[in-house]
Amino acid sequence: MIYPIKTLSQLPLVLKGFRKENGLTQAAMAERLGITQQSYAHFEANPATATLERLFMVLRMLDVEISLNQTSPVISESATPSAKAASKRPAKLKTIDQKPSVVVKAARIVAPTRKKESW
């Protein structure tokens, strides 16, 4: 059966459905992956934050494959005139003598340390 996914928000429900269809719990999936149940639960709830490698690993365990289909692009006629109008405007040039009005320094942000699982 084909399940088209058009947004990332659909992915958690699809993953959960395939897992349950295979009769697996989150704990059983986690055991197969060699990780904790909590880590798998986080992955299943937020698969968009995982790497493609991890997503493919889980899909292989669930006997699911990904198929990509190209759709025809939708071109809006209302977008065309604005694009032409934007190209007619002269570009605003910045001279060398100008200085930035605000200078922002980026501070290094350090995330709290957690046990990393290698899966």
C-alpha cells in the first residue's frame, strides 16, 4: 500500500502505524536498534530531527521502503508580475564609507550534556 507523505508532521503517525502493524512496541524497536526506549520514543515523536541514516535504519527494520514521485510544479500567474516588477527596481548599493548601524557578537551556546547513544 502507498502512503503519500506531504509534510514532516505526518511522519510520526506513519512510523507508529508501521511499528504497530509489525506487532512491535517502542521497547522492542529500541532493543533491536541497541538504544533505550526513551531514545526511540523521542525519535518516533520527532523523526524530522533525526538523520536520514537513522530514519532509513528504522524503515529497514519495519520492512518499509521510500519511493519518490515527481509532481508537476504549480506556477501561479499572480507571482509572475511581481517578479517582473522586482527586476525593474534598481539595486541599492552600499558604499565602502558606510558602517553598519548595529554590531552583534554571537556568544557560544553550550547544550546540556546527555549520554550519547551510537545508533
